[in-house]
Amino acid sequence: MTWRALADSSFLRFLLVGGSFSLIYSFATAGLIRFAQTPAFATSVAVYVLCIPLAFLSHKHFAFGAETTHRSAFLLYTLTQIASLSAVSFVTTRLVSHQFWPDVGLFLLTSAVAAVASFVINRFVIFAAEG
């Protein structure tokens, strides 16, 4: 793959947007919990939800360069994000073993599956080219 093809890759741009919002979410959540002493679960959900509109716009304009979107694009995007959050929360609360390496593997697998599913839904449904 050439550098130009890599730069033009919607998947690479998707990962850049997703990674950026993961960092924003992580730092904002950790900072609020630590320094403002806000409740962890409520803070996590609130920050996640607050990131959704900006992440949607970033994916729309930067990752996928969509001129138009599905009629219910924002609703579908929000539902996709909630489904992803629910899956990760389920794994975190139900399937952890409290053993470092198995849990790292579990979280990496869960994150990877959520990211690929989100990309496919975004690329072929939410931000699909009209036509």
C-alpha cells in the first residue's frame, strides 16, 4: 500500500478519529473522577455521551467525507455507539477474570470487534454514498 493510498484510506481516518476521541474520553473521565471527585460510572457515561455529536461530525466530514448521510444518520450513529458501549460494559462487568493477561486479551478482542463493527456500520450504512 502506498503512502497516498494509506492517507486516502477511510479506515485509517476512522481509526484516527476513534483513537482521538478515546484519548479525549479517557483523559476527561479520569480527570473529572480524580480532580472533581465525580462518581465514576455517571462520569464515564456522561463524557461518552457528550463525545457522540463531535465524533459523529468528525467521522462524517473527516473519516468518510460524506456529503450526505442516511436520513437517520445521527440516530443510527448514536445507537451504534450505545451498542458498542453496552458490549464493552457487559464484558467489563461480566466476563473479567481479574487476571491481567487474560483480561488484556479480552479487552483487546472486545475493542477490536467493536471497532470493526462500527466501521462497517458507519461505512456502509450511516455514511454510505447515495446512489
